[in-house]
Amino acid sequence: MMLRRFFAWLRRDLRATISLAFLLALGLLAVCAPLIAPYPVTAQDVDNTLASPSAAHLLGTDDLGRDVFSRMVHGGAATLYASGLAVGIALLLGLPVGLLAGTLGGWVDDAISRFIDALLSFPSIVLAIAVTGALGIGLTNGMIAVGIVFSPQLARLVRARALVVRQELYVDAARCFGASTARILWRHVLPNTVQPVIVQVTLLLAAALLAEASLSFLGLGIQPPSPSWGSMLARAYQNMELAPEQMYAPGLAILCTALAFNTLGESLRIALDPTTKR
Amino acid sequence: MIAAARWRVIRRRLLQALPVLVLATFVVFSLLKLMPGDIAITLAGENATEERIHEIRELYGLNRPFLVQYGNWLAHAMQGDLSKSLANGEAVATSIARAFPNTLLIVVLAMAVALGLGVPLGMLAASRPDGLRDRLVTSIASLGIAVPNFWLAMLLVAWLALNFGWFPATGAVALKDDPLRALHHAILPALALAAGGVAEVSRQLRSSLVEILSSPQVRTLRAKGLSAGVILWKHGLKNAGVNLLTVATLLFNRMLAATVVVEAVFAIPGMGNLIVNAALTRDLPVVQGVVFVMVLVVISINLAADLLYTVLDPRIS
């Protein structure tokens, strides 16, 4: 039943289908990276640096003579892993906090809401940079920082949803039957937050991707010799006058992936919104 | 009577901003606690002598309770004393005073571009929903939101600065030294920064205009024989104004963040440059100082917007 509705939705929404297909292909590419990439990420062809695309090197080589296509494939894996990690942490922090604030209400809600407001007044990347600076640079620390910074957005969303559900008649009924707060949270409030959370998570994946790219571009994220699309852009930037074409592949990859996540998220929002007319 | 009510609203807004300010500054201070290991040893740097470590402990009051440390830090910070850089010993407030105008110029210019392009594009899209122009604007907006600012910045440098030489590729000039050259340097960074803003403004304005234009109130106006243009300008834009203010406020926050990466591309000695270098060398007082000033700016802007709402829309209280 669920599956049939899902396919019916895909048939109706061409943009969502294309985005989803693109992301699935990318995921596959990332999982099979060692099989697909023709060279290891650190293999150098020292006589052949900053080469143009050829049969041996599909996207040319970088300034150290490393195959750009192989690094794109491995970099994609790192980028996707990093985005998933950041959003996972945001979920882990934001979901329970939002649920608690929305369900318990009262002073707990007041305190948590003020804290969310405070965190949301930080420019996101700036706070992520600061947290990375404190935790120490590196991809995992960087993404923990991004996850922390994104968590209030999820918490606020879940809180708002929980506040609405708490007022519902069937929750009152459950309470009359003696259901505990924990049971109400688990059986009634949580399921009701799933749909908006799915939408928000999809959109956050795009934001996390851009954040990873930014941090790695600045040198605060992934550390050499491992590649991510952001750090590849940093290298391309250093060689901009010699080989400006080096910046096209990673930049386009980031753009297309972020676009796919955003498009999918917007389509999901419309599809899951019960007030939309069909 | 009305004035008294408005004053009450303003006072309440100010009071609401206070806990946010306290919590936000608390987060800034707590960054220190995120550092693994003994903070004093990390702050003192590698190969520090025992005396230097002791000195750092005294300087930061690290042997006192956390809340006391925070109170102390906040009291100093509010008076403009943001401690000294561990790297070069310069007062953090001095570095920020030097860097902030460069950042502000780019952000303000980018804001002007975002509104200057986004508002007409949004109106164009809303004038005939689902028409060709609407779809074109909506597609461009999706691209604008997904494009990494710093990549766009690199493309602009490669094409317009290195290839054609129309703009300087790097650096900044202070506005007070030479306004024209300062603007010339700031145009490319501002454009790179504005892409997402143009997209956001046009998208939000389009959706709120479409909603307003399909309301019964506007249908009545149309029935009375008002032209589409008059309706769009006088009634649509006026009602979308409050919404636009919300978007602009959020945008300012986001641009303040994005400028950090864009500044790196153009090697602009602004706030971004300051915090990135500090984060790379774990110069925490500088990191804290930059975040502190930025969050103060954001909270002030939010507060100003809140107060503006009460002027724009008397129903809000």
C-alpha cells in the first residue's frame, strides 16, 4: 500500500523522480567507490600534473598528478558520509529536545525555547567554525559542529508539531485511560512528527553538504590527502590561474547534489502536506 | 493611548531579547569548555613553560567556578575587552574593529543586490503564476539556493577578474580611504554572496504575493475595475512588506555566515578571515570575540526588525 502510493507519487512528480534517481546513483557510486575509481586517491602521476581530460584520466589530473575522476568518486563518498553524519547528529539532539519541550510545556518548554532562540541567532557556519576551532579541526569534528548547529531547527519544528498534537482529543482520551507521558510521546506525538521531519531532514542534507564543502574549502574539514568536493575546490582555487577548469567538476557536483536534495525536499513537502489539493 | 500600548510592546520585546542575549553569550563562552584536555595547556600553546600555564590559569580565572568565569568574561566583553589573541597578542577588539567594516560593506552591498533584484523578480513571477516567466524565475531561484557561494565567487574571479580584468581578484580597500575603489573591490564578493539572497527574496515574495492576489479582498478590487499593475504595487507589495522584512532579517543572518567563506576566496581581511585563521590555529579568544560580535549584531538586527513590525503592522502586539 505504502509502496504503491510512493510509486504513484513518483509517476506524478517528474522532478522528484529525477532528483531521487540522481541521489541513488550517487549513493551507489559512493558505496562502490573503490571499485569504480580507476586509481587510488593518492596515486600520483608526477610527470603529468594539471593534465587536461584524456582517456587515461577522464577529468584530467590535479597539481600533484592525481586522477581527478577517482578523487571525485572518493570525495563524493566522503561528502555524503559527512552530510549524513551532521544531519544524524542534528536529529539525535533536536528530536528528543523538541519532543520534550512540546509535550511537557510549562517552564521546560520556556527554557528550551529560549535556548533554541539563542542558538538560532548564531550565523550557522560561523558557529560551526567556532566549534570546530574548539574541538579541533577534522571532518568528523566539523560535522559534529554542523550537527549541533542544525539541531535547533529540528527541535523547533518538532516542538511546534508536538504542541499541536498535545491538544488533540485522542491524546486527551489516551491520558484519561491512564497512558503515561512516555507512552503518549511514543505512540501519538512521535508518529505525528515523522512527515515534517522527513521533509526537513532532506532539506538539511543539502545545507549540510554545503556546510561540509565550506569547512573543507577553508581547511577546517577533511584533511589531506583524503579528498572531499570542498577540499578539491580549495586545491583548484590555488591553481586557478594555471588550470581554471579544475574547479568545474567539484563545484557542479556540489551544486547538482544540493539541488537534488532541495528539489526532493520541496516535492516531499507538497506530497506529504494534507492541505494540498490533488 | 496608542503610544502607551506601543511602548508596552517595545518594552516587552526588549525584555524578551535579554534571555536570548544571556544564553547566546553563554554559548560563546562555553566554547572554551569544548576544548579537550586541560584548557590552560592548550591555550598556552605547545612547549609552554609551567609558569606560562599558571599565568593563563590566572588570566582566565580557570580555577574558579564556571559561572563566575562566565560572569567575569561577560562583564569584560560588554566593556569591549575581548581579551588578547594568543597568536600575536593584539587586543581582539582592535582586530575586530579593523576587520568588521570590510565585512559589513560586502554584506550591506549584497543585501542591496538581493533586494534590488529579488523584489522585481518576485513581482514578475507573481504577476502570472505558473506562466513562463514564473517558471523561469522559480528555476533560477532553485539554482541560486543550491549554488555554493564560494564556488560562485571562484567563477566570478576566474571570469570577470582574471579573464577580463574588470574587477580586482583579491583584497579590499577601506571605504573611508577611497570609497570608489572600496566599492570596486566589494562588487564581486557581494555578487557571490547575493545569489542565494536574490533567490530567497524572489521566492518568498512570489509566494506571499500569489497568496495576497488570490484573496477575496483583491478579487473585489479587481471587480471594481482596478488595473492589475495598481493592485500588484499598491495592495500586493504593501501587504507583503511584513513578510519581506522577515526574509530580509533571516537573510542578513545567513549572509553574515556565508561571507566567511566568500572572504576567503577574495582574501578580504574581514571577520571571516579573522575567525578562520583563528580556528585553524586554535586561537580561541579571537574565535570567541568574532562570534560574540556577530551574535550581538544578529540579535540587534532581530530586535530592530521586531520593533519595525509593530510600526508596519499595528495588529502585532
